[in-house]
Amino acid sequence: MTQRSTRALLFGFSSIVALACLAAPAQAQDAPQDDATTVDEIVVTGTRTVGRTRLDTIAPVDVISGEVLQRQGTGGELATALAANAPAINFPRPAISDGSDHVRPATLRGLAPDQTLVLINGQRGHVSALVNVNGNLGRGAASFDLNTIPSVTLQTVEVLRDGASAQYGSDAIAGVVNLRLREADSGGGITTSYGRYDTEFDTARGSQSRTDGEQVSLSGWIGLPLFDDGFLTLSGEWQRRDPTNRSDFAAPAATPTNSSTTVLGRFGDPEVESRAVWANAGLDLGNGWEAYAFGGFVDKDTESAATARAFNNANNVLAVYPNGFLPLIATHINDYNLYGGVRGAAWGIDWDISASWGRNALDYRVENTINASFGTNSLRSFRAGGLEYEQFTLAVDGVRPIDVGAPEPWNLAFGLEYRTEDFVQTAGQVQSWIRNPGSTQGGGAQGFPGFSPANATERDRNNFGAYVDLEGKFNDQFTVGLAARYEDYSDFGDTLTGKVSARYDLFPELAFRGSVSTGFRAPALQQQYFSYIATNLVTTVVGGVPVTNLIQSGTFRVDDPVSIALGARPLKPETSVNFSVGAVVRNGPFELTIDAYSIQVEDRIILSENLGPTRPSQSAATVAAVLGIIQPLGVSSARFFTNGLSSTTKGLDIVGRYRLPTDSLGRFDFTLAANFNDTLIEDIPGVPVVSIPVSPNFLFDRSNILAFEEGTPEKKFVGSVDWSLGAWSATARATYYDSVLIANNVSTLDYETGEDTLIDLEGRYEFPFGVTAAVGVNNLTDEYPNFTPATLNAPTGSVGFPQFSPYGFNGRFVYGRLSYNF
């Protein structure tokens, strides 16, 4: 299978290059350019040489303008807009996944969400405090929350599709996303939008129609002069998104009236209300020096649902909820970013001296729920604890041209960086996590038991990094790049990465490029120190005397005695080797980039299976051996983070564009892009304790292995056309998603999402007084993934569709937008 895929990729690559080279000379028109579609965007990601355009770079870089990002309907989700415009990015929409419903991860090239580094104005951003521990895509990852950055704040987004750890440090295994903020000292704009879902869909137990998910947003920006030679750009956004619900009907036995048309669950997007304010400023200090500062604050309230509880659920209290209940998980998220520095020339070097601070805090509440072990004396609403992550960075970067006798000076970049990180986990109120002694019913808040004092922790670390980056031309055709980076972390030690890249311009219309690099991702503090341990007080009678014991189960820290007893070891970095080769074809209004890649990752960090309970892949002897280790420690089941997974991801990115201006029909901008991606798990960690019988998939079961291999589309195509004529303009886009496997530990329960093509349309008219009106529809034909089979769904029917669906499961969305620019 892998060999066939590799041959197909190479054949496709060579065929397309050949066809493109034959076709390119026929395209000889020159087209006017505008901000949204220009070919010659100057990029700063992947190169530290000033003046490189995205078609001149050694590595592939996509450039998406802020204007394009704001043409994606409404709702303000940056990750959704990026996935719609960059085929290598996917943004599934998990539901009933606890914290992952509120901080939804995006992926690049089918790798984990935390294997892509996110920069803001070229400087490292901070990840979310959340680590994903449920069965959604990105399980075990702690990644940057793209949806904390409103699209209105952005001038452009640059997506570097190449390994870049040697240039930027940890996390840049799959690539880099650089969010570049608006810079303006005048002008401004304000936009308001409204939209909702209007849809019909089939679930396993019947057909439904819904009008829900109402979305309202108001955003704006203004550019102001700062003294005589500076700028201050302010932007902000308020948005409200109502929840959607695509749950199946409940089984009749789960309803008091034996109804077959009752919806008990809520499966869909969460309810969100968020407020964001951002600023970007620069000031000329004279003598070639400039001060700069930028940052923002996001305050967000969200609410999603857990699995519905039927009236006859063992942990329901009928006197409180005679018809059952739907637990709601609410979060309050604060996200802070603050960056500042000075840059200028001294001693023949262009310096950039900067400091940055970022913090992400997430506090949980559980509403409409109960701690059944307290019966009617239970609270109905609980403070369930919280997570915090903080990052502080100091950096000194320098760039100096070096004359080596080539047609132009080579560019030498170097720098030092010091970074500290801090992770805090706080406990919830007692009833949110405890079980009442002597009760036979479950303890803790139903739907999301709170963090107990055993989970509470505060940990920190620091690291020091140094890099050197050299890029230049041997002649007018041949460009070479060399980079190396050394990192030393206080918790796991040091690492050295390197990168060699080259580009050869055979003709002005055709260039070839490629790179080889090593990379790494440091284990996140969240992966090392997050725990989620359910605590039950179990009373037994010993010699006629009642004895109460503390019994624990859940996710234990790597350094917990329970994890160590099961073979856990201190986490070490993930490492990678990236290979890429590509071609750039351009002639007048026609351009085409093709890039093939292979990414080998070793020691990937995973969250182990739940050890102790019976599993299909484990023998009775294996389960008994595990219980023999953990039961004397007062534990009934345990899981932990560990290294050991190895994978190879191979793929092909194709991006083509053609601009066609006409006299009478207006201007057309055609784009066709594709991503082919295939991941193979090469090795999984074995049994880490000698006393446990050798068992396949002991730490990582079949369903999770296949989630890595087949949890994202192997093929994704995006075709779009932008049209403009006078005051009128329109965008049409079609996106094809290959089918994704929904794997289980028993193969007979597997099913597919199915392949689908989504069509999005938007029309715009600009009035003479600066107001632009737009109307549009996303998913015009109301496409859905295959529904969850009834045999795999709970009696409450809570999970209507697979959360691995690469485009979600909400159906048709209609919207309108008004914008005023000044």
C-alpha cells in the first residue's frame, strides 16, 4: 500500500511538472493586481532574506490575505477560514469532547495539531492551557488556539509548508503559520454580519430539519498616526454564536413516554460569546531605529453539552430530573498576548531585540447536572477547576549581509532566545469531584467531574536557544539555505537540529526547490503534568468494621508513582526528518507550485490506553497483571503520556492560479489546489513492564492507531473563482473531502464518513459611499457525513455524526454582511 502510494505521488509530481512546463509558455498576458490576489507578496516566513516573494522562496509558502479570510461567511473562526483556503490545513469540529469542544485543534499535512508552530508577527505564540485527552482528532496534543485571533486583526497569514525547527525551534515539524497583523496609520473599517444554519439531515433513527446556530458579529479596525513617524492600528471584535444540535433521536426505552421522536442530546458547535481587542504599533526613534509593540486580549464564554443522561440512568436522581438531564460544560477563557521590542542597525548588523508574554486560562463550570452520590442534597451547578499556561520570552536576533563574491551578498541571520513556561492546574469545589461515602451511585459532577486536589499542580521550566541561518545565491540561478539551532531545556536536556535547502531557477518560468531538515517538538508541560483523576470513597466491611478507602482512576502524571509502576518514563522530545522536493512554474498570469514531502517522526508523544479495564486487544492474563500492580496503590484504572510512536507521512501539495482580465466581463481569478496525504504508523510502544505479559497494542489500541493513519482526508481539493466587475464581485468555491475512517477496536464496527464536495457562494456590491453588502451560503447543497450507526450510539442518541468529519456536521449556512471602509 505504501509503495503504491509513493509511486503514485512521484508519478503525479513528474507528470504535472511536465504538463505545466508545456502549458506555461502559452499564457502570456499580464494582469493588474490587487491586494487580495497579488502574485508578488513579500514573505517573511521561512526566509530571513528581505524582499523574497512567495514564488521566489526556497520552501513553499501560502499567503492568504485578511480580506480573503473575512469572506468566509460569519462567526469569526480563523481556523475555519484557513482550512477553506489552504488544502493542507484541516479543521474538524469535535463535539461531546469536554475541553476540545471549546479549544478546537487544526492540523497541517495530517500531523498532530501541536506539530505546527504558530507565530504572531514572526514571534512565537503561546499554546492553549488545554491538552486534548478525549477521542477526537489531536488526542494528546496541546496546541495554539487559532480561534483566539480575529480575522479583522490580520493583514495576511503565511503558511510555511516545510519543516522549520532549525529556523524557529520546537513544534515546527509540519510547518509554520505566521499571523501578520494589520499596519496602518490611517483609514479603518467596520463590519457587521448575521447568519444561521438552515438544514435537513438524516440520522440513524430518522430525519430532522433545523434552523439554529444563529451567529452575529461586529468587528472593526482603525489606523492612527503615532506622533510624527509612527502608527497605531487598533482592532476589535464581538461575536455571539448560538449552539447547533445534530443529535439522533433517543431510543424509546430512554424516554419516560417511550417516544421515538425525542431528541435528548445536543451534538454540535458550542454556544460562544467572545470579545477581543488587539493593537499593533510602531514608532521611529531616529538614527535608523524603531520601537514596536503589539498584543491583544480575548475574553470568551462557551458552553457545550456532554452525553445526555436518560431518566433511567443509574446515576440519575429521579426526584430531581424525572425526565433525565443534559449536562452542560461551560468554560471562561482568557487569552493574553503582549510583545514589544526595538530594531535597528548597529555595527553593520540589523538587530531586533524583543520580549513577549502570553497567558491562556480556562476555567470550567458544569451546569444542569448532579452528583448522584449526594442525592437530592447535591448541587446542580459546579465550579470544576481550571487550567493556566504562561510563557515569557526574551530574544535577540541579528541579520548581516556577507559579501562572498556572489551576484548579491549572502544573508547571515543569528539569534539567542530565552523562554520560561508555567503550567497550573487548580481543583474544583469538593462536590464536583468527590463521591459521598457509602453511596452506590457515581460521584462527581455528571458529564464532567471536576479536578480534585490530587490533580492540582504548578510546574515550570525554562530553555535557552541559539540559531544561525545562512541564505544566498551562488549565481543568478542557484540559491542555497543552511540553518542550525541548538536548544537546551531545563527538564529534558538539549537538542540540535539542522536544515539544508536549495533552489535552482532553470528558466525564469521554471524553478526547482527542495530541502532536508531535522526537527523536534519538546514535550509540553501539559503533557508532563496534567492529570484528571476521579476520586471515589468506597466503604467496605473488614472484621465487622466499616472501612473507607480512597479509590482513584483516570489520567496520571508521568512522574506519578502509579504511572511509574506501569512503566512510565520522563518524556523526551519528538524528533523528525523532513524531505521535500518541488517545482515553481509561472508565466504572466499563470502560476503553479508542486511540492512533494516525506516527514518521518519518532518518539511521538501519545496518551496511553486506559490500563486496567478489559479491552478487546488484551488477554485476561494481561489485565490481571495490570490490576495486580495498581490495585495495591488504590487505583482501579490508569493512563499516562508516553513516547514511542513512530510514523511516516508522505504527500503532495499542488497550488495553481490563473488571472484572466477581460474588457466586458470583468476580472476572473481562478485557483485550484490539492493536498494528497498518507500517514503510516511504523512502530508503537511495547509493554513497558517485564511482569506484564507481552501483548499487542498494550499502550495504543487499534482505533487510535488508525486515527493517526486515516483520521484526516488522504485527498482534499479546493477550486475557486473570484470575479469582479465595477462595483460587483463574487466568489464561488468547491471543496472536495476524501472519506475518513471512523475506526473502533473491533474492525466490524468501523465505518466511513463518506466523500463529499461542498459548494460555497458569495456575492458582493460596493455602494458609492463606501458600504459593501454581501450575501452568501456555505455548503449550498446541504452535505453531511455518514451518520453514526444506531448500534454504536448511546440509547440517548447523543452522537449523531462522526466528529472526525473533516468539514463538521452542521449543514447549510446562509449569511449576510455589511462593511464600511473609510
